[in-house]
Amino acid sequence: MVVDVSAPPMPRLEVQPAFPRFVLGGPLVVVLTLTTSRPGVILYRLPKPSLVAPVGLGARVTRDGATTTRPAVPLDPMRHSKLTLGATPRRLLVEVSELVGADPGRCMVELLFATPFGAARSNPIEIAAHAPTDRERAALDAVRSELRADESFGEWLRRTGPSALDDVAAADLGQLALHRFVRRFRDARGRVDESALDALPPALSPERAAFVVERAALAGEAFEEAANAVRALGVGLDGWMDDLEQGHSWTGAFRRAAPGD
């Protein structure tokens, strides 16, 4: 690949849906993998989107031949989590339903990522929005009963304590499965059984392995060898493993005292 050294270094975005089925009115989780356009260059103070909020992201949505754009807006790095991007890819889970909209049918989506040099654009992915089944609608209604005015799924995810979703069967959750899992994992400080991990979709198998490592860290067990195995997957979860070794939990379930604290 020929690298244009006259152009400013930019992130490269690769996007794939986390769940095979997107239900209207539900969260839309994608896997976002970030790399740099120029080997050897490190990009600092980039926005860090997440399941909680798609900070720094915009979207180009093409539906029925018409394209609408929601620009990626640079955010004050002093007020949001910051991302450093170097030689190792970074894999993030991001909830983007508010960027894509809630119209039925199929559309093509490209994510836009804010940088100091303009917006980087992802590969296009096709999203097919389905009407919920009766059981999926019941699960969505359970969450909506807990949402405050203008609250997003990400803001709901920040909460702790019991939820109406706790009583919903995993098979009926659809894309709400990840949100319920993260809340349960955090509130139980990682004390979840294998069936909860197995409920994660195949596209999130690397995250499943990472949750197993975090579970060991929360339990005070040795996890370094397992963390290295996750790094060896080469998909971009090194930052998650690094955070665990520094005493920070991905789910916010704990923070151990790191050396030098």
C-alpha cells in the first residue's frame, strides 16, 4: 500500500454490526476498529466513543437513494474520555441508534469520526431495521419503563441496581442482550455464570474472552496469561487488557490501586 505522506495522518475505521438483527426502537451496537493511516504515527486526544455515548461520531445514512449526514463534531477532550491511537488497532463497542435513526427498512450507513484534520469515514454497512416481535417488544417496553425523559440506552447503562430486564429470558432480548449483560456483570462484580457469557453473539467472541479475563481480575485471580491470549487475538482489545493491569475495569465494576497511586 502506498502511503501519501503529504496528507495529514488520519484514523482508519472498520465497522461491523455486533448483532445480526436490528429491531426498531432498540439499541444498535456496532464493532468499531480504529487504526492509523500512516505506520509509525501516533494520534493523541481523539474522542473515545462507547456503549454509553457515540462521542465524536457522525453518520452518513443512505435510504431509498437519499443521503442524510449527521456531522462528526469534535468534542472538548478535557470533558470526555480520550483515545490514543498508534500501531495497535483499537476495537470499541459503540451504540449508534441515535445516529442512524428509527426508520423501517434497509439503509447503508457510514460512520464519521472527528479528528483535528476533519472527519474520517468508515466502510459502509447495510442495516436492516425490523419490527420487534411480541417478545422483543416486551423487552423494549421493560427498558422504556425505566428510561427518564430524553434518556438514551447508554445513559440507562450507567445505572446500577435491579432492572425489569433481569426477568426477561435471554432468547427474547435481541440486541438488548449486551446492555443487560454489562449491567449484570458490573453490578455482580463479574460473578456471572457461563450461560450469561454464552448469550453474547458470535461477533463478540473476542469481547467474551476479555470478559473472562476481567472476571478473573475482579475475583483477585491471576489473569496475566489470559490477558496475553486476548492480546494475541490481534483484534484490538490490548487497551482493555492494559487497563485491567493498571487496575481499571472496562465495566466500571472496580478500580484497584495501581503502582504509584
